[in-house]
Amino acid sequence: MTMLKILHVEDDLDIQEIAKLSLETIGGFEVLQCASGKEALSEVLDFAPDLFLLDMMMPEMSGDVVLLNLRKLPGLQDTPAIFMTARAQRNEIVDLKALGAIEVILKPFDPITLPDQIKTALSIS
Amino acid sequence: MGQDNEKAINKPFTISTICLGRDVIVMKMKQFQGKKYSIGFRYALALIIVPLASPVVVSFIQNATAISSTTLGPISILLLTLAYAWCIWSIRNSPEFGPSEEEKTAYQIKALNDHSIICMTDEHGTITYVNDKFLKTTGYSRDELLGENLTILLPTSIVALYDFARQFVLEGNTWNGEVRMKGKDGQNIWTHSTVAPQIDKAGKVIGTIAIQTDTTQSKIAASEKTMREAFHLLHDEVYMFEADTLRYVYLNQAAMDRCGWNKTTYRKKTLIDKRRELNKDEIFNSADFYDRARPLIDGEVDEIEFILEDDIQVSEVKLQLIQPQNGPSHFISIRRDISERRAFEQTKNDFISTVSHELRTPVTSIKGALGLVLSGATGELHDKTQKMLDIAYRNSDRLTLLINDILDLEKIAAGQMELNIETVNLTELISDSIAANKSYAARLNVSFVGVGLEQKAEGCCDSDRVFQIMNNLLSNAAKFSKKNGEVIVTLSDMGDRICISVEDFGKGIPEEAQSSIFDRFTQADASDRREKGGTGLGLSIVKALVESQNGSIYFTSEVGKGTKFSFELPKIGKTKIKNPTIGLMVAAE
């Protein structure tokens, strides 16, 4: 079985570190982490991920805009996306789902259960 | 001098004598006008002067005619009687004489009865007499009033004033003042009243008589004037237009300013004119308006509320239909500029959003890092380290809860808690919430018992928020239960509402803490927070959530026996259309 490849875009480096440990050590995923949408857009094609895990609130380019731009790239139209957001407004969650997100994970997230949450969301979708 | 000549002279003399007599009497009358001479005295005056003049008259007639004394006797008496009668008649009809005292009194009483509402009562306030105008004004029949106490005509708020006035009059005084009465149909009747005592021959007060002038019309006119003046000064735009023609009958200054009309021009305009002039909307017609105002016309709602947005401002419009019993119906619409409020709400919304992000980001790192370390993902931990990290982790958890709760409260207070009110199957929802909290309760050796969960119960509410309320109440009940205790969850149908209660048999809330149990950061016992966890915000959120869904919450508690929290939710929503996107812009304009 090949390792599931996740592109994680998160501007907070501490959270990046925690998510990396969680996704690689506990979840057993292969992870590419980027600190901005711009960086993600330039590196994503070489990585060819199976899933986007996107932080919502980031300077310059917010998560939803990152997703819209990723979708424009060849071969990424149908890649599933999961958002992580600290804003728990219901309409935002609805909006993100409308954008094609298979799941919206609220911050603070639990690094122990994060891999399971991702697997569940993928199996449902 | 020949007989013919004598005749010619005597005749006019006779007549002039009678006229003289009359004039003298009239002159005397004039002289006595305004003096306190009785009618009898004046008549006596006539009776003395006429008989004194009569022998003179008779002798003149005798001299002037050839009539014998025997014939002349009765004729002269007849003539004298006629002269006397004419004399009296002319006195009575002379403008100087005027009506008799009796007639004057009768006229006054008639005028008084036409003008005033008159009512007499005995000393106990029981009605003994009312005039016709009283009946016409109040709408009661005489039978309905006589024998009743006057208080049946008075609003309860002025009974105390009435008692005071009645006592004052019964002491022999006359009371003057404004009195509001209630008619048979409950209508307000404003009167200016003079209440005087009725005094019997022995000088004892035996009752009261009230003479009242109906001032309702002028009162209404005055209050309408005041109201219109107040309307005129409002910053909000006020439009009032006829329901059948949609023609404007009133615009306040702000409304006139928007339309560019003045007091004379707006009366010629209709809602449709305004729409066409201001919005250049050619296709809009009155049928469109009536379609949109249908819920008001059909009486389904009391008010239609909507938001209008244009390039310049955001306005909130409220449309109502006024249908008086007698008189034409009118629509009244009030348009308020809420641009500033919107801007403020936006700022606050942005603030809440930013704070939640800024606070949650570091907490995410702290909690995440601690969680990973504690899970052993980074290697084995020394016991003491584990213990310390446990404390740190537990408190980062609490910090997360606190942030969530504060933000929830802020959102509710700012009216930004999004509510998705719909018909919800409460039976299912309550069962789900019990299932969701089961494992938490099991850790505390507490079990949930559902009562009434077999019946179908639907409420008008937000399912997520009710779930949040239940989570709070259930976890609280489990937390404060004794070991191996039970928590009873009851669902009951209250007619137009559904009641859900959560009852524990734990230590109960001390009486002194009961009044502040819904306040922020309150727990019955300060040591509870550390021992039982929780932020002390849960119940204030629960209360705010219940109330924002038009529900109510209450509790009963006894120390040592337990606590029962109950909340009620309506089965049907409020009868008020609130839809910002309804696009009913026409209605207001």
C-alpha cells in the first residue's frame, strides 16, 4: 500500500510542527508542508498530493483562495480538500463545504485523533 | 262742537288712552326689568291702571255715540276686557318682557342636557339618574346603569382618584377636573367634569351630581397633533398612506426630504408615484404591492420587516396596517437608516472573528504539543513530568472551553449567533443528546433515564443550539450527581410548547446561590470549578440560547436532594416576518 500524500498549508510554524508529528508519526502519511499559498502553488505539482489540508486564515492568501488556485492546476480538479479553521461560524463552514471541502476541522484540533478524522472524511467521500 | 266732531275726536282719544295705558305698563316693565319685582306685581300694576282708565273711556264712548246706557254697559265691559287682554298680551310679547323664569329654567335644562353628560349618584356612588346624552356617549342603556356603581364606567387606574373626588364632594365641596371613563365597548371617553353635592332640605349631603363635557374629540385631536409633531421631528422616515388608493396622507419631514416633496405636493402622490419617481421603476404597480403586503392584509402577521440596501445607505423598514373600526385603513411604514449600526456590527463581528483566531492559534499549538507528548509519540515520560503535563493539558482544555464560551456569549450579545430556526423533531434530538453524553456520564458512574421519549414532539428551534443546551445540562447533571446516580430526562407536551427537563439527585444548589445561577462565571460552590471543571459560563450560555429561540428556562433545587432544570420551546414560530432578502422594498416606499 502506498503512503497517502498530504499537502498541508499552514502559516503558523508551531502548528506545522505539531501537525507534521501527528500526520507522519501517528497517521503514517507522507506530508509536504508549506507556509503560504504561494509556496504551495509552486511546489504542489512535483508532490502530486492525494489530499489538501488547508488552514483557513492566512496572510496574503486565505485557504479558500488557495484551494481555488490549486484547482486551476492540471490534475488537481478532483483532489479532496479539508480545511482547518479557528473561526467556527456556521455559515463559513457551509461556504467551505460548498467550495468542495469534504470536511472542516475546527481549531484547536486534537493531533492524536487528526489522522483518524482525515481517514474518516476520505472514506465517506 | 257737533256730535260728529265729538265722535271724530273721541275715537282716537279712546284708542290713544288704551295705547297710553299699554305704553305706561311697558315703560314700567322696562323700568322694572332686572329688578326683583315678581310677575304678580307687574300684573297688579296692569290691573290698577286699566280699571282707573276705564270710567274715562266709558264716558268718552257715551259722549261720542248715541248708544243707550243699558247697551253700552256690556259693550264697554267687553271692550275693556279686550283692551285689557290686548294690553296684557302685548306686554307678554314685548321684547323687553322676555321669557318667564320657568321658561328660562326649562331652556337652560334643555341646553344643559344637550351639551352635558349628567349623572347623579347616591352617597355610596350608586347611579340614580343619567341623562340621554350620558347613555348616547357611553353606549349603555338606562337599565344597565341605574342601580350600578359608577365605578363600572371607570378604568381601574383612576378609581383611586374617583374615591378621593367623591369623598371631597360628599364633604360638601364641588370638584372640578378631567375624568376618563370607559364606554360599553371599552372606548375611552374624556370629560371635563364638575361634581357637586346633592343636599337635602335638612342640609345633609345625599349624593352627587356630575355635569360632564365630552372632550374626547378635542383630546384625540390634541394627541394626534402632538404625535404628528413628534413624528415630524423623527430621524426615521414615516409614511402613511390609504390602504385602498395607496395615496399618501402623511409624510414626516425626513420622508418629505427623501422624496423631494412638500406638504401640499405629497397629498397628490401615491406609493406607485414614489416608486416611479425615485426608483425609475416603470413596471411596478399596486398589485405588486398588495401581493407583498398580503400577510398583513390577511392578518397573518402584525408587522412586516425588511432591509433595503442602496448605494448610499442600509435601511430597516417596518410596515404595518392600521384598521380602525370606523374609518379608512392605512398602511404606515417607518424607514430607519441603520448604516451606522451595520458598520458597528461589522466591526464587532470582525473583532470577534479576529480574537477567536488569534486566541485559538496559540492554544492549538499548546494543546496539540502537550497532547502529542502525553500520548507518548515523542518518547516515554517520567512520572512527575507526566503529572505536570497532565495539569498543563487539562488547563489548556479549559482555556479552549473558556474561549469558545466567551465567544459564544459575545455572539449572542451582539445578536450574531446564527440561528437556524425550523421545525425540529425534539424526541430524536433529545435521544441523540443523551447518547452523545452517555460515555461521559458512565465515566462518572452516572446513567441517564429518558421519560416521555416515546411520544412525537416537534418544536420550532435550532437543532444545533438545542443540542448544545442539552450537552450543557446533561454534563452538568452528571457532574453534580452522586456516584451510581441517575439523571432523569423528561420530555413533555405543554400545549403550545414542549418542555424538556433534566433532573439530578445530587447535592443541589444552596438557596443563596440560586438567584445568580445563570450569571456569568458563577458556580454554586467556588471549589466546584476546580473539582468539577467547567467555565462557569455554561448556564448563562444555556439561558441566552434558550431565550434567543423564544423559549424560557427555570429550575427547582433542594440542597441534598438534587436539581431539576427545565426549558420550554415553542411549537410554532413567532408571527413576524423577518427576512432581509425578501426584497419587499416597495412596501415601505
